Amino acid sequence: MRRAIDDAEAVTRAREGDLDAYAVLVTRYTLRAHRAAFLLGAGEESDDVVQEAFVKAFRHLSRFRVGEPFGPWLLRIVANETRNLTRSRRRRAALALRLSSVESEGMAADGPVDQVLAAERRARVTAAVNALPGRERQVLVCRYFLDLSEAETAQVLEWPLGSVKSRTWRALNRLRGQLVPAEQDRVSNG
């Protein structure tokens, strides 16, 4: 006959590599974690949030403070994962909106010639960004293609905020230097 283990013992054994002990915690907290994820805004993606939360919790069991309750610690991870999901949804929605607005602007152009010119302009900008040195390209992609704030960009790239600001300024100047002369040549020759 097997006896039920409490959370503290399950965490201790899981830290030592006992996957069955961690399975006890997963079984014990799955329903509560799903409920939290759903109510915090994960909706239909609650399964993904909960799975990711349990994986992160397992990976970071060494950071769990012995003597603290496991449930609230896990739910904090679920809340963070849900927040990441909703932030990602907003970014994807904003990007889709920007892309659809760019496409609709292209469709609203006078005709096929305007559409071709707009496509050429986008291709020149993309090529110019890709030609930038690595750090300058990274900062522009984060700031303008992924629509991250300066603080978020600093966090993603693990740079000081001042570096993000200076590299953004430098990258935009370099980009302007590449695109403005090319545009002037195109206008004078075209």
C-alpha cells in the first residue's frame, strides 16, 4: 500500500530526480493551474500555458524555497506564462493589423504601377536593414519589426538601455544614409 506524499516531500524527491514525485505535483495542481490560466486570459491556449509552466517549474525546482507552499509558486509561473501569451497575442495582432493596413494601402494605390513601386520600396528597405551590422540590425528588428519598446528591446538583447538608444540612433542614421541617396538616384534617373 502506497502512502500519499505531501508537497514538500514531492518537491524534495523531484529535486533528486524522482519523476514520479513530480508527477504527484502535476496531478495535484493541474486542474488549479488550468483554471488560473483560463481565468487570467489564456482561454483555449490554457493547455499550452499549463504545460509550459510545469516544464519551467521542473527546470527551476532548485530555485524553489524549501518550506514555501508549492501551489502559489506554480501559479505565479502560470500567471507569468499567461502574461507572456497575452503580450505575444497583442504583438501578433498589431503586426497583422499593420501588415493588412500596408497591404490595403498597396491595394488602394492608383494601379499596378503603384503596387510595384511600393513592393520595390519595401524590398529596398528590407535589403538595407539586412545589410546593417549585426547589432544595428538586431535593434531595428526588435524596435520596428517586432514593435518592442526600448526597455523590452534591452531585455531581449540583454543590453543596457543606453546601448539600445544609441544603437537605434546609429542604425537609423546608417539606414537613412543608404536609402536616401538610392531614392534620390532613382528619382533623378527615373
